[in-house]
Amino acid sequence: MSDSLPEAEVGAVPEGVPEAVPEAEPADDPAAPAPLNVDRAPSGNADVDAQLGRLADTDHLATDGHVEVYEDVHRGLRDALTALDARPGPPAPPSTYDRRS
């Protein structure tokens, strides 16, 4: 490195060069993510409600990001349904007749 030339600061704009002004994004961009504002009624099952609440994440994502969320929610709902099948239910009522032959 030469002592005669000062080091340029990173990101500094040389003298005489106009600074680039970032373009303002339009406020009414139809391609921008927009909330769907879909009302979700509680199901009464905490696992299901958590998965349905996750759908709100798509309100802030571009369309190409929706698939990942939808697949994750679908997987979670399927797991919640499977868990319902795995829980022991109430005992079967006693038989009212004798099954001997």
C-alpha cells in the first residue's frame, strides 16, 4: 500500500459523483403480500387452533412462500388427527346379554 494515497472508506461516494437515490416503492403494489383477513373461529382443540393460527403467516409472505406454510399446517393437522385416534377412549359399555353358545 502506498502512503501517498489515502484509503477510501468502504461505502463512501467519491467527490463529484452524485449519490444514488433509492426509488420509492409504490404503496399500491398489487404484487405485494396482503392479508386475507379470514376470520378463524376457535375449534376447541389447542393443537388444531395453533396450526390454524399459523396460516396467518401467509399474510406477510409472497405467494411462492405460501406452499411451505400450507404443507406445514397440513402436516400438523394430520398429526393432531392421528393423535386423537391414538388416545384411549372411554371403556366400552358392558354387554347386556351373555355371548355363550
